[in-house]
Amino acid sequence: MVKTVVVSAQGFVLGLALAGTAAPMQAQTADLPSNPSPNPSSASNPYYGSVTVQPATDGVLKLSLDEAVHRGLETNLGLKGTEQNEKTLRGDELEALQLFLPTITVTGGTSVHEYNLAAFGFGPGFLGKIGKLFPGQNFSGLSFITKADVTTGQINYEQTLFSGQVIDGYKAVRAAQKSAYFGKESARGEVVQQVATAYFAIIADQSEVENAKALMDADKVLLDQAHQKHEAGTVANLDELRARVQFQQQQQIVVSNENKREKAEILLKREIGIAPGQKIELTDPAPYNELTARTPEDLRAEAYQNRQDYQNLQAQEQEARMVLGARKAERYPSLSFKGNYGVTGVTGSAYHGTLSAIGTLTFPIFKEGTIRGDSEVAKAQLTGVNQQLGDLRGKIDQQVRAALLDVQSSHQLVEVARSNVDLASRALSDETDRFNAGLDDTLPLVQAQATLASAQSNLVESLYQFNLAKLGLARSAGVIELQYRTYLGR
């Protein structure tokens, strides 16, 4: 019995505890692409999928950023996977705990027995010999086939009193379950960042659509004016052709931008459990807010305290230590106890109590090859986890500094983009006045419109990247789920 307990505990430690924590940790350390692939799916990344909770309706669903994040945390497929992994290891922890607790079972039943007395030596010859001892008794009619109904009832008790392997094995499973918890928390941060990224991508695409439509309306006015002037004979046909080409090109841009926005909406809906056919309306505009000045040292200290992947790896390091302890404890003796109490008797007659109590003390005599081999494997695993911890400390420092630089540079790009839009708007206004006054033809006007369109597009992209940079900084500090509103300035 003791050997079976040890194997079971180590099975949890090596097979379930270590393997169950690798996937959640990867979620925190993975870097999200700012521009996802054209057709992302849950086959390539489970965070692009979700559990759709209700079918599409005819109405329009108004969706704030907080609501989108909440829906993502409730339905995102990647997060659901880590939650199930945590529940699995929680079940393993409870099963490992049972190795310390007594196992009590109750058994009972009635059995029918038929015996051939002749087969046990009570044949006619034997009865003839003992018949002489009982004068006047006739055994000739005695049947050598007899039956008996036996009823039994029993309570069994079994418990491991001490086992170093079982103790360290249970601690390892506890560490694995704790690691799975941090893996789940890390996945929640992944969901927040990915949902917010998809949300802002739609806002950016919608801004592109609105800018393109505004330029298309302006091009339509210019086309009408050029047509009227051409009909009046005041401008050449070339000016009208230029205006018409510009208008049609802008129509193409509008169609392309609308298609891009619709696909971005489908991606967001897939991530947060909304049916792809459901119409949605985003209610939060793209925020613009300057962050309070932070130093890399402060952010790094905050990350060491809050990063779930760092805590995950620390739990794995504790788990590896317990595994090594369990391997070394194979040299220690183990003590167990089992016993039972019950009653047994022939049905209809008196019953008699039965009792057994067995204490087992097991000493390993010669298992040095196995013990040393197991210990070397456990030491290698512990060394590997410690090396990963050292690398992760450096990686956190690197990610914090890089995210801080991204925030600073993207903020400067926003300021430059705003200035460019102002300058391009003034240039277009001046050129429009010159065109209406007949001082210039359509070519300078078209060029001024293109300059403004480029400036507006750069501003939209700069705002988008600035918000993504702030989300990345919150993620690198390990506080994205609780403080993403603060970082975005909501």
C-alpha cells in the first residue's frame, strides 16, 4: 500500500503539476502584435475565440470599453482554457490531500456456500470409524453435500501516518495549483489587452472612414463646381476630369476603409462572445491623456510585485523544490496503518465479531540507482526554473523600459500629427479660396486635399499607437486589469 501511495503522489508532481502550468505562463510573456493577421482565428490563437452566449438580435448593441472587457473576461476562449486548467489542478490537489486523510469503507453481503464433505475427508469410511464411538447412532443417511448462508459486515480503515514523499508531493501539487492560478490571472491580463486593442482598432478604422467620407463630400463639391465652370466655358475639360478622378478615388478609399472597419468589428465580437451578425455601436471615443512621469526603476519594482508570470514562475520554483524534496525522501521510512472490524456468521445463528489491526513500517534497503536518478532529474528541473527566473527578471526590466520608450515616442508623434493636421487644414482652406477665386486650377487643390488626408490618417494611427503603448506599459507592469482605465485616462 505504501508504494502505491508514493507513486500516486509523484504522478501528480511530475505529470500534472509541471505540465499544467506551462501554457498559462506563456500567455503573460507573449507580446501582442499591434496589427493582427488579416484573418485571425481561434485555431491560431485561442484568445481570438469565445463562447457565444446569445444569438444576434435586430437591435444595435451599444458597447463601452468596460463592457467589452467584461464580456471578454466572461466568454473569451483562451481564458476559459486557463480556468479549466486551474480547476483540473484543484481537483488534483484535493486528490493528493486524500493521501493524508483516512480512507474508511463499509462492506457487507450475504453469500451461499455449498460444501462436499467427502472432499474434506468426511467420507463413508471416516463415518464408519467414528460410528463405533457413538453406539446406537446411524450415520448412513447423512448427506455429504451441505449448504450454509454466510452473512458478513465490515468497516475498513486505512491511513498513511508518515511519508516524506507524500508530504513533499502534496506541497508540490499545492504549488502547481498556485501556479495555475497565476496563469489564469495572467490570461485575464491578456484578454484585457487584446480586447482593448481590438476596440481601439475599430475606433481608428471608424475615424478613417469619417475622414475619407468628409474628403469625398469635399471632392463632390469640387467636382460639381468644376463641371459648372466647364459648362460655362471658364475652365478646361482637364480640370473637370481631374476632379472626377479624385472623387472616384476617394470613393474607393471609403469602401476600403468601411470594409476594414467591418472586419475589425467581427474580430472584436468573436473575442467577447457576441454573435458575428450582431450590430454594435461603440460608445467610448479614443482617449487621449498624458501619463504621469514614471521611472523605469519604479515600474520594474511594480512589475516584480504584480506580474503574474513572475509569480507563476516563483510558484513553479517552489514546486520544483518540493519535487526534489520528494525524490530525496525516497530514502526515508514510511509508516501506515490499516485495520477493520466486522461480524461474520451463518444466517440464522449467532454472529461473531472479527477484528484486525496492522501497522506497517517500510524501510527502503537498496534503491540507490533509482533514488539518485530521480534526484538528478529533479535538480535539473529546479536549475532550469531558476534560470528562467533570472532571465525573466531581465526580461521584465527590458519590457518595462521598452514600453516606457514606446509611450514617450508615440506621445511625441501624436503632438506632431496634431500640428500637421492643423497646418494641412489651413493650407487646404487657403487653396480652396484661390481655386474659388480662379487663381489656381484643380491640381494644387487636389494636392492640398491629399496632404490633409495623409495628415489625418497619421493622426488617427498615432492616437491608436499611443493608446496601445499605454496598454503595453500597464501590461508590462502587471496592472492592466485593475488600472487600464487610469493608464488610458478614462
